[in-house]
Amino acid sequence: MAGFALPAAAAKGDSLDVDVDSLGPYGVRGAAVLIQEADGVLVAIELEGTGVVGAHPAHLHLGTCDGFDPIPSYPLADVDAAGVSRTTVPGVTIVDLLAERFVVNVHKSAAEISTVIACGNLKAPGQTGQTGVVAAPAAAGGTAGAGSEMVNVPRAGVGSAIGAGGANTAIVLLLGSAALALAGWGVTQRRREQRG
């Protein structure tokens, strides 16, 4: 790449670098930079390669490049024919985005939105590994479709199903709560029988 033309705000140090790599045979690579601004996070994407021709929809999705929620969390401006996209995502911080697992996805086209041609995992500097996958790995060729089972992770309520134990932790907690409720009900019933 010739060099990433970063806005001056990046000089403050409130930024996050993301490597964006090709998924499948599309020959696209590049980078994204997230820069904290007063009103949100600027997401600046710059790509190069043989697959960068025309408009490519881009989004932030929950998950990792190995598996992600097919429903975008935050839409980004299309990557244009020059391989560039700039979007300010309002009302969010870099800390918010790092609290869960997010990816920058670049799609083949609006007509082929299920085909992801490039992806980058958002992770804090020094962070290794990718946990909290919310979907089955994308099918060969970068499509999140044929052969993939997507899991919708609710984003409301207390806590999140994404994290150290993923959805399995949420299920165990739910079952444990139900067992405690039943045990409490049983104790109450036994006391009523003893009184009566």
C-alpha cells in the first residue's frame, strides 16, 4: 500500500489499527483504523488488490472473521473503486467495540451481500486469539451462507452471551437459575405439607 492517509485526530493516540485480509480468492488486503472522536468512532478503511473494483458494502459485525453474526451491528460507507471508506459511527467508543468481539467486513457487492471478500478482527494491542465466535465458520469462498448456521446473539438484557464461555455459558446460567427456582419451590411445598 502506498500509505494510509490518516486524519489528524489519529495523532492523539486514541486509535486502533486493524489488519484487513482477503477471504477467499478475491486478492484484497489492507487496513482499517478506528479513531475516537467526540461524537463517535471514525472508521477509515483502505484496501488494495485485484478485487477492489466498484462499490463494496462494509459493516461492523459481532463475532470474528472465523464466524460472525450475519446481521450488521453498524453500517459503514461503501468501499469505493479507489479502495477507500470513511464513516463516523455515532454514539459509540473504541472501548465499547473492544468490550465485545467485532469485525470489519467488506462485502462483494450489494447484490452479493452474503459474500465477504475481506475481513479484519478488532482487538486491543497485544491481544491474541479470537474467542466469542457467534456463528459457524463461513463457507469456502468467504460466503456466510451455504453450510453455515448463524446464531443470533441478543444484544439486550444483562451481560452478553459473547465472551469467555460464549452461548454455552448463557445456557448453563439459565439452567442453573431454573434449577434453583425449582429447588426453592420444592422447599416451600414441603413446608406447606409439614404445616398442614
